[in-house]
Amino acid sequence: MNLYKIHILIVLSFLFINYNVFSQQLSQAELGFFDGQSDIGTPGIEGEVKYNIESQTYQLTGSGENMWEDKDEFFFVWKRLEGDFIIRANMEFIGSGHQEHRKMGLIIRNSLTSESEHVNAVVHGDGLTSIQYRSKIGKATEELKSDATAPDVIQLERRGTKYIMSTAKLGETFQQVEINDIKLNEVVYVGLFVCSHTNEHAESAQFSNVRIVKPAPARLVPYRDYLGSNLEIMDIETGLRKIIFQSPISIQAPNWTTNNKKLIFNSEGKLLTYNLESKKINQLHTGFATNNNNDHVLSFDGKQIGISNHSAEDNNQSVIYILPSDGGDPKRITQNSPSYFHGWSPDGQNLIFTGARNDKYDIYKININDKKEIRLTDAEGLDDGSEYSPDGKYIYFNSNRTGTMQLYRMKPDGSNQEQLTFDELNDWFPHISPDGKWIVFLSFGTDVDSGDHPFYKHVYLRLMPVDGSKPKVIAYLYGGQGTINVPSWSPDSKKISFVSNSGF
């Protein structure tokens, strides 16, 4: 067996082993991502958790007099974690409740004793939201209130001795509150909690889209070191996300096939398929093209796939090829490199891509038969992420010509270029729903340079109508490069697939 075949088997074995382990954990666990459940202190009513494996949601019910002063009473679902991490969830109380000071939230504790040091991000029944903490055993709990009222999404992040609470109403971006110099143990208990603020009644809260993330360490070298990956599917109407596959190595950029049977993604230069029914992973045959990046796109009829392969004969620069979507030998399309593929025309005759020509990145069109390049943009800055609308009337793309990366659209000949987004976020990769009504795209914060779309950042997935109305956040996640570089709508325009990241 040659070294190439051995390498493929190693990659696939990582993926298969991880899939089997993850499936077994979910089928057997009553706590999903967590390790244990505990009543902290002596609540009057025993707490319980109900975990729905299908939706990956939690319902916590518990009592407890309070979480304040020098001791606490509440119900806790927890996991042991070490070092830096992020925990995030959508949450809501169930029912009108008995106490306006009932609490739900995320908490980090040194121990399961009632007087333990802790930091928690809490939402009260009356909407009060704060980050609360007990820095030493015996000390009274302190708090720093947020301007937020009754947020739907809450995130708590530990960075050394800094703790950051991020909150948002669904659809909006995060606002933050942070505390510093809180010295909890290296290994702590982390999880979800509910407190009724009375021992006479129990209160319930539902937690969905729960994610625990081990972020990239400071020593990580981009494009050399990688975190693991979650392959996710999100229902656009309900907002519910589901992890369908986890990998300890990097996987990127899922395409949803037009027959609704598979997702195609890349990993370590190869293209792989995930069968949505059987949950099996197989390699997609791409011939000599075994150094593919995350710019792979299916034609509108689903019969062909375009890829960007780093060709040895072109000094390892990206070159565009096309091949049958079920695998085959690639046919070269672009003669010049680097060329990064992004979209097909609806008739399957033209490809659009980002090309670096004379040290400038612009969007080009090329016919698959005559292979003549036509430049469509020539503004200052970077133009990228081009994609045809299903009716062929527009090409959508992103550009930082104004100083921040924003979304634009133009006619197929490059005329009538108009800006669609106008805020401070940096927006990448507009993907049009198959019904032609919506755009989903990736947004980086102001901590990222407008011309960059790096791995392992706090990012948003946002949604807006194709006419450019105000966008709304539909997913809060840790990811970036490889999250949603390619079109990944389901054929019925009801779901999307994407990748989030974490160290496992």
C-alpha cells in the first residue's frame, strides 16, 4: 500500500472513530454534553433534568432559597473543565413562575459545596441580568449588573482570571460585562443552573443550542495547528441547532447536495461526504486533486462540483477544476493562479471566482468551454465570496472597498454594483437560499482586520432578505474560516449546515 492510501485511511479512521464514539455517547447519556447533576446546598424540592437527544435541549427543574450572600441553594447540571473555555446557551423560563427573583444561567464553581467560590452569568425572573461572583469561601456574593434585560442568549467565557459575560436578545449582537482577577481553580465545575428563590416551589427553565468550547490557545499557529470541528445543522424557523458529527481534526465548508442526501466537506486536502440518512462518511474521488481548500461548490443542477486545488505545477497556488459531483477526474478551468472558486451560473456554463492578478484580488468570470477570464470588479481593496442568485439576475459578493468588509451585489456583467450591508461588522460569503428569498452570511467583529477571515473567533451567522433589509443574527458561535465558506442551504431553503470549532 502506498503512502497516499495510508494517509487517506488515517484521516478517515479519525473521522469514523470519532463519529462512533459521539453517537454512542448521545445514545446512552441522559445528560448530553454534561457529566453530572447535583442539588447544591439543601433545596426543599429535589432537582431534575430532562435531556432531549433529538433536539439536544435541556429542561432543568429545581428549587433553592437563593444564590447569594455566603452560600447557595440551586440545581446544577455540570461538567468538569480545565483551563480556558466558553459555555453558551439559549435559555428561557417555563411558565410565569412564583418569584420574580427566580434565576437561570451558567455557572463556574470550584466545588459542589454551597459556599464554593464561583462566577455565574444569571438572568432573573424579572429580567435583571448580571455576572455574580464569590471570590473566596465565606465572602458575600458580589455582582456587576448588565444593561441587558431578559436576554435570550447568554455566554460565559473564562480567560485566565478574567470572566466575560455576553448576552443578546435573539437576532441582536452580544453586549458584554466582564470581571477580572477572580482566581478560581484550574479544574472547575461548569454548567447550567436553575434556582426558584423559594423552597416551597420548583421552577423550570429550558436551555437549547448549548455549546461548550475549548478555544484556541495563544500558542496555536494558524494553518499549521487546528482545533476539532462540529458539523452542525440549523433549522432557520426554530433556530435550533444540532451537532450531527464531531471530528478531532479540522473539517470545513459543508455543501448540501441538491438531492438532500449528503453533505460534502473538505478535510486535510480531501473531499468527504456525510450521508444524512446512514450517517456514514466516505471520500469523494477527486483524482490527482488531493490538496483542495474550502472553495468547493456544486452546480445548480447538482451534477458537477467545482474545486480549488493547490497545484504542484503552479507553485502550490490554487487552481480551479470541475468534475462530476459523485466523483471523477478533474478538468482544469483556470490557467492563471491563484484562483479561488466561489460560484456557478445557473445554466452551468460560467464560473465566478476570486483571482489574484497583478497583486490585486478581484472577482472574475470564466466560461467552462472557452476558458476566457473576464474581470467583473476593479475597486480598491479585496473583492471575494461571489455567488449567483438562483434566477441568474445578480452576483452577490463581499468587499472591503469602504474600509470594512460589507456585502454587495451586481449584474452578471459586473455593472450596477450596490452595497447591501452598512454596519461595523465584517461580513463574508453571502449565500442565497434556493428559493431566492434569503441571504445567510458570516460576520466577524471589529477585532478582525477587514481583509481577513481567520480561524477560531467569536462570529455570527446572520440572515437578511435578498433586497438588503436589516440583517439579524441567527447563530452565535466559535468558528470563522471554514465555517460557511460555501453554499450550504438545504434544497427546501429551510435549513443550513455549517462548522463550529472547539478543542476536544
